[in-house]
Amino acid sequence: MSTVLTQPTSESTPHGVAQARGLFDRQILRQAFKDSFKKMDPRIQVRNPVMFVVLVGSVITLIEAFAHPSTFTWSITVWLFLTVIFANFAEAMAEGRGKAQADTLRKMRSETEARRLRDDGTEELVPAADLSKGDLVVCEANDIIPSDGEIIEGIASVDESAITGESAPVIRESGGDRSAVTGGTKVLSDRIVVRITAERGHTFIDRMISLVEGANRQKTPNEIALTILLAVLTIVFIPVVVTLEPFAGFAGATVSVVVLVSLLVCLIPTTIGALLSAIGIAGMDRLVQRNVLAMSGRAVEAAGDVQVLLLDKTGTITLGNRMAANFFPVTGHTEQEVADVAQLASLADETPEGRSVVVLAKENFGIRERQLDPAHVFVPFTATTRMSGLDMGQRQIRKGAAESVKRWVSEQGGTIPADLDAIVERVSRAGSTPLTVTDGPEILGVIELKDVVKQGIKTKFEEMRRMGIRTVMITGDNPLTAAAIAQEAGVDDFLAEATPEAKMALIKQEQEGGKLVAMTGDGTNDAPALAQADVGVAMNTGTTAAKEAGNMVDLDSNPTKLIDIVEIGKQLLITRGSLTTFSIANDIAKYFAIIPALFVSTYPQLGSLNIMRLHSPESAVLSAVIFNALVIVALIPLALRGVKFRAANSAAILRRNVWIYGVGGVLIPFVFIKLIDLVLVSLHAY
């Protein structure tokens, strides 16, 4: 038997995979505490050069503590080991949140069987684990879809709450961009035939568990570069500290091995070295909390550096359905006459556009919705006639494309109003869709169907502009319509009558100019562009081809999420930069704490640098080491939550970073090292 997800209960995961635990959940804390000691393994520590040096230094001081025991030596040894443990704890906390989500997914699994179709059309029950790529399975109401696949026959309502957390069912059907289904989701109605697209053991759910657990997380290029920089800084400080001992001997001073190790640990960038991995893991976790799965940390980082956003118009910038906005009468008729007939033509039209006509007529003229007589015949819209309407005995009412209605009216012996074409052109130039309304052979006027731009979307684009990001709307509309909507939405540019080739060409053009590009899509025709983009966000409702081409999957299938993804990516980069600045700035204060205290007895002139007036060389060194360890713990919440993101350009972000984390990184250690020194003295430790 295979195990797949079943519908979640209220005790399992009311918000799907993105269910977020508290920052300091007890269960996560307990596991992180245990993992902190497991990660003391040198084979694990060697992956982080900075903390590996701290671990080696801790072992050296431990040996010294056994050889020449003293309160000072043992205190330094304990706090150096705690420094490593605190760094491990930060990483374990970040990993723990993902592992907790993965455990939730595993607990929701149950055994299932699949109804596989034989070549002769009959069915056989087989364990879902025995399904192979290309197999056809039948699913009906209340069946669990056994594995990832695409619907090749039928239409059904599907409950996807197990992976998205959304209780509202979604429609999945064959032959379109909403044909993909995920193993573990539940069919609520009708019958579908699904072709399996996943290899055994490599379903979307398996990938989800692996991703949120962080089992396959690789360091990103930026992380690798920063790790190399930290390693270089560490290597530089090692000879500097080692040569202090002969210089001290030449000057007649004595510096112990324990003090030298303490000095090295305090001067190398231990703070960012301890938190670097946690920052990266937490960045991906924040995406998971938004119901977005990033296939790699590289994609999250790329989102933070994006300079061009390609956004589909429908469903992203607009609400997705055109709504009736105005009634325009032709000469000889009134607006109310157009509204009255338009409502009659739309009474049986259940499309969002049709319902909006009924609502607008009621709101503007108080025309209440009327009941249709059983003898009345609704005429549905077809691609051939490009009209819909109502036959009420001998009375025939129609609404539809202007050319189609004009041709139909001419066939009925009617005449075309002289001002009709002008009204139609005016509506089209405004970026709206004109529907001509006729009562038999007499044309009454035009309905304006308007793309409704989402509330607040213009403000979002203004924020993107302040960050230096250029927004481009992609639409299949004609250039006139596209220009009108682009202006109303506030995007920087648009691509009208977009084809897959045109999207690809635009992305390549931007990339050749040195720009990083992000786009969203859900169809097979979007797959090439999603693969070409630096950040390709595929909708979970989209085709398998789209999901495989992108490097992120939005489980909510909300195209506007692309804007949030960019913000999370920038937050990751800002957090890493801020804590790196803070860590390096820390070293300045620790330098002023330790160096003067060590050599003031030999060189009294250095006393002027001892601006903190620390009690003794021993208390100065121990205070710096204790602060160096505790600041890691203090910064864990910031590393996990991320530095608060504010829309601004790079120069403004850099200034803010320097003032808060640079200047703050210098001042805070002065204050707290002095406080720790006072506590040590009050306890008569020194």
C-alpha cells in the first residue's frame, strides 16, 4: 500500500502546509535543544569554518583547564562551548520549524488504493505505490487521488485543503491549464480519468516534505561567497593573534593560551557565522508560511535581487472577470431602456459578466430581477454567433460583439444606428469591452464591460518602483485595451497580444541587459518563459509542465503572490546584510575591551583606550566572551523573523543598515560588556 494525504482535521493542519507554529513552540524548543548537542560533531561543524575554529579553541582551553585549572580558565572554556551550542541552537530552531511541518504532513497520510484502467477499459484495484508514470486511473466522488497526474477526461470538484488549507473546493478539468491534480487530494463530485505523471516515490507531496524539512537544502551562491569571506577573515586573524604571544614576551608581558583563544574567538565574525545558516533556512520557511514552495534557496535569493516583474493581467492586476460598468444608448433611446433589455438578456446568463449586468441595472435604475417564464428560451453564447440572449415568444433579445449583432440585425431587416460605431470605438479605446444590445431588429445601445483593477494594486506597484523594480503587464488584449489598463493600474510597461514567443523574447532581452526577471504562469504555454525567468512562480492549479518549469510553486494559485515573494527575498538579503554588518561592527567594541586590558600593565599609555574602565584583564576577557555568546541567543528571533522590510531603493536601505546595525553594532557591545563586567565584580568573581 502507498500512503498519501487525506483531508485534514481541525487538529491536524487548518492552514495546510503553511501552518505556522509560534516562534518558540515548546516542541520545537525541546528538539532544538537536543540537536544543539548532536551538532557538536566535528564532521558537522567543519561545514562552518568560523564555528569550527571556535570549537577547536574550546577544546584547547579545555585541555588547558585540566592542565592548569583555575576559575578563569574553566569559565572561558564553558562560555566558548556555549557559543558553539548557541550557534547550533539557532540552526536547529530554523530547521525545527520545517521538520515540524513535514511531520504534520506525514501524520496526515493514510493507505489508499487506485482504480487503474486496463487496456480493455476494465478497472483493477492496485496499491497506489504500484502505479507507474503513464498509468490511467479513475476517480469518482469521495475518492482520494492516488498520485500526481493530469486529467485527460472529465471535470470534477476537488478538495485541495490537505495541501493549501483552503476549504473551498476547486474545479479541475481536462484539456486546459487547470488539468493538474495532486496525489492525496479528494474528488468531491463527478468522474475523472487521470494520467499519472509522477515517478514512484517522487510525487509532489514527497517533494513538499523534503523541501519543508530542509533535507535537500543546498547553500546558495551568496551564502557560499559569504562563508568564504568569513573563512578568510578568520584565517587572517589567526596569525595576528598567534604573533601576539612573542610580541608580548618581547615586551615583558605574559599572555596565556586561554586569553589568545578568547581574543581570536571575539575578533572573528562569530555572530554572523553562527546565524548564517539559520537566516537562509528561515527565509525559505517564511515562503512556506505563505504557501509557496521554493525548489531551492537560490530562487529565494534571486527573488530578492529581481529588477523586472512580469505579471499576467487577468487575475493578477485585474479581478479576472470583466464587469458591467455603464449603459450607453444610441440616438432615440434612453439609458434605462438599454439597462432594461440588457438585464432581460442576462437573466439566465450565469457567467460573472452576465450577473454583473443584472446587478448594474438594479443598482442604477431599480430594475428588479424578473422571473423567466418556462416558455422563454435562453440562447447561450457560442464562438460561432458571439452572442447570447433570450427568446420570449416572437420577441428576440440579443447582446454580443458589435459586428455579430449588426450582422444579425441586418438579417432581421433592421437598420444600424449611425452613432453605434462611435460608441463602440470609444468604449474600446477606454480599454473596455463593448457589448451591443438589440431588441429584435432594433439596436438600443451598448454595455461597457470593464476590467476591474484590484484595489490597492497601484500602491503595490509604487512600492516596487521605490525599490527600483520595473513592472511589466502581460496580456493577450489589443494594444489600446492594454494601454488603458496599464495606465489605470500604474505599471511601468506592458506587453500586448502576448504569445509564448513574445514572453520569452522579452525575458531574454531584459536578461541580456543584466536584469534579473521574475514572472508567474500556470499554462503549458507559460512553461518556456517560466524556465527562462530567474524566478518562475508556477500556480499549483496549473499544468504539470508549468510546475516543473518554475523554481517556485504557489499552492494558493494567487498570481499577486509574486509581489510578496519578491519582498520575502529582499527581506532575506537585508537580514543577512544587517546581521553581517552588526557582527563585524561588534569586533570594534571587543577590540577596545580586550587589547587595552591585556597590555595596560606593560604599556600604561594604553589605559586611555580602556574607555569602558573594565575592572581587570581577566574580567575584560571573560565579559567579552560572555557577550559574544549571549548576543547569538539575543539575535535568534531576528534571524528567524527577518529584518522588517520597507520599500526603498538600495542606497536608502544601505544607509539605514549602516546607522542601525553598524553604529548599533559598535555601541551595544560597549554597554553590555561593561554591564557584564560589573556583574562579575559584584559576584566577586574577579
